[in-house]
Amino acid sequence: MRQQLYRGYTIFLAKRCVPELHELPAPERSLFLDEMATVGEAVHRAFTPRKLNYELLGNGVPHLHWHLVPRYADDPKPQWPIWSNPAFLDAPPVTPIDAAALADLRTRARAALTAVRSRR
């Protein structure tokens, strides 16, 4: 995700453009959910949040996708979805981040994904 107010915030997109999870055929849906859980585990491993939220919305973009949102100890509203945080709502769609920091985020996420996949 290009918005990194929550470090490690990831969008997991379906390959097929459907608005609802139940519209995927059962085998494809199972694979999609399994892959999403794998990516979620990698995000958790890479960024070590206190909690990882999984949100499936689709009100604004009717293409099946999950928001994987790491939640940290310094979270301003830990008991609420990120959508209730004014800092998130007012943040630019692309968080200003220097190239080295962005490369580090990507490297950590990719390494964690490789590690999770190798265990399966």
C-alpha cells in the first residue's frame, strides 16, 4: 500500500474482479483466503505489530480486496478501525517516505513472505 501511516499496511487483491467473496468459485475462494492468510502472516512477521487487522470492505472499490493493517502499541485508537482515525483519513494517498525506507519495507515484507512460504 502506498499509504504507510500504519507501517506495513498492505492491500491483498483478488486476481479476478468480483465485488463479493462468495462470487468466487469454492476452490478459488479457498486458495484466495489461504494466500491472504499467508500474506497476513508475512506482514505480521515482517513488522511485528501488537495486532494485525484484516478488513474486507469494497464499498468504494468493487474489486475483492483485503486491507491488512498492522496495529502498534502507539496506535492512537487501538480499539477502533483505522477509518476512525482522523490522521489516517486526512493523510495523503501516498505517504511521503524516502526511497531507502520504502526499499527496507519491501525487503522485509518479501523476506518474511519467502520464510512463511518455505514452511508450508
